[in-house]
Amino acid sequence: MSKHLNGPLFAAAGVIALAVAGMSAARAQDITIGLNMVKSGALKNLGEATETSVDIAVDEINAKGGINGHKLKVIKYDTGSDPKQAATATQKFAQDDGALAVIGPFSSGEAAVAFPVGERLGIVQIPNAASAPNLTGNYTYAWRLTADEGTQFTRLLNTLKKKNIPINTAEIMYLSDERVANISGTQFYPGILKAAGVKIGEPVAFQMKSFDVSPQVSQVLERKPDVVALAATPDSAGKVIKELRRQGFTGRVIGSQIFADPNALELFGRDADGLLIVAGFWADRTDQTRAFAKKYEEENAKRGLTSKKSPHHTDAWAYDIVYLLKQAMEKAKVTADPSKVAAERTAIRDALKGIRFTGVSGDNICFNAARDARLPGFIIEIKDLKWNLFDQHPADACTDG
């Protein structure tokens, strides 16, 4: 057999080689972002559809030509709701995957551990659920498209006052082994209620693993409160609400956005009638929000997530983060050149400064000096197993971003 290829065969081989090389180069030029998400562990129920929202946004962007002519590629990491794994994910995205930015980590506990890693490696991270106070202030690469729990709970109390709902006395119940619920129940709720002139007793704690919350509920109801302020994840909140009703409480249960999940109605049942909570997203607000909600339900059905029929505000924020990054990347003129990764990560951070963004979460969204988004709030009343818009509050003015 000849050691040399004949002319036509050699030419064909050359064309194939060039085509393969071209394909490899095209793939190398994709803009890569990391998705630091929870699809297992304690926060699975709340966070598993974050992936759906991100995928919808990425598909929409790529269908319209991508970002600066480059396709958007997402590398995903399931932290299992473990803060240490969130830090590992950030490091992997930055050092192994060449990501230009990170969506997430999901929770406040994860963000507190992962933010220092992102700062050291110089990569922007934007969580879609981390709402504890003072998470971003010390880090220039940490931004949040989430609404602060204290701000949202204050809005809820303002609505109660505006609607003449009696709240002279209140009792607080909180989930002690979830970071934001703990902070809300021991710091936010007491301080905000006292400032509003509401009399409260000592907050009563319970845990995720608590099967029977009747002792804690009995303790609260002995004080005969007008309202019970609850800080808990949806599944834990459902247990408390049912027990409150079983023990004869007929007043309002209120809460900030921790358990404001439109898909949790089955967990609450009819015992939740009259429940007032704050959400960061209202699906029927605009044509854009309605279109997103429709795609969300359809895509989750395809994925077997049949319980996820309406977007939680964390899902809406995840969707918007993708478009926010797109806007910042276009402003920064990113090229996806592997030799410019560090510089382009910093350019994205700088492009976020002073940015204004409109998405499904709200219009003309801005960030304050601590890089926290200023977002609207929607007061939801649950009645007859349905979410009903009870009141709404605009985002705070953009003055110091």
C-alpha cells in the first residue's frame, strides 16, 4: 500500500480537517457562564426549577444570535444545598471552565461562603435567592438580583395599615435551621414589628425535621395574637399553618417572601385562606411576564417537574439574571477570547455599575451602592386555593447605584 494519499483523497482529508478545526474554534468561542444551583438537598423543592428558567433565557438569547455574535453556553453544578459545594462550584467555573460570570449561588448560606472565592478569583456572581442582609457589601464582584427580606416585610406591614387590618399584637414563629428564616424570625420581624408599634412576644423556633409543631403553636396561641408572623420554607410553613388552624387560630398568618411560592398551595391547603405574603414576581403583570410564565410551565412539564406550574420569584430572578448578564456583556464588548478571560470578567463587573435593566421582575431595575437590586414587591393573599394580588409596592428609587 502506498504511504502517500492520492490527490483527491488528500484534498478531501484536508477539507475535513479544516472543518473539524473550524468547529473546534467555534466551540472555543462560546461565551461560558456557570450556573451554581440546587437540585438536591434541603432546598431542592424551592430551587430545582432555577435550571428551567436559565435554560429558557439561554435558548431565547441563542435563537436571536447570542451575545456579540457568540452563543451562550452554561456549565451547571448542583451544590446539594451545601455551602461548601457552592464555593467549590465557583472555583471550578473560574479555574477549570473559563466562565465569564456565575449565576448563583442559590441561597444566602451558600453565597456567604462562595462570595469570597469569587472575589479572590475575580468573577461576578449573581444569586437568585440569597436575601439575607449585608452579603454583598464587602465584595466588588458580588451582585444580587434579589429583594431584601426586611424591605419586603416592611411593605407588607404598610399594606396591613393601609387596608385597616388589625395588628396590635403579633407572635413570631421561625424555622431555626434555615439561614434567612432564622435571621428574619430573630432580627427582621421583631425589629420591624416593634418599630411599627406592634406588641410581640419572644419568637418561637422550630426545625425542619419537626414533625409535630403543636407545642410551639400552643405556646404562641396562649398569647392570643392578632396575627402570626411566620418565617419558614414552604413545606415547614405548611405544617405550622395547618396546626394553627387545627388549634383554632382564625386570625391572619403573614410572612415575607421566604415561603411565597405559588406552587405551595397544595402544601398549605384551605387552611391558608387569608394568608398574606410578599412575592417578588407577579405573573400577570405584563405580556412579557405572562409569556415567561407560560414557557416555564410548559418546559417544566416536559422535564417531569409537574408541580412547578407557576414561577416563583427566584425563578423569575434567575431568568432575568441571564438577560442582565447579556446586557452587561454587550456593554463590555466581550469576545470570549480565552486569553482575555480575566480582563473580560472584570469588564463585566464594571459594566454592571450604574446599569438599568428591565425584565420580568420589574422595569428600570437598578443596583444600590452595595450592589443589591432594587425590586418591586407584590402582596399576595391566598383565598380559595388561589393567589390573588392584594397590593403592590414599586421598587425604591435609583439614587445611589
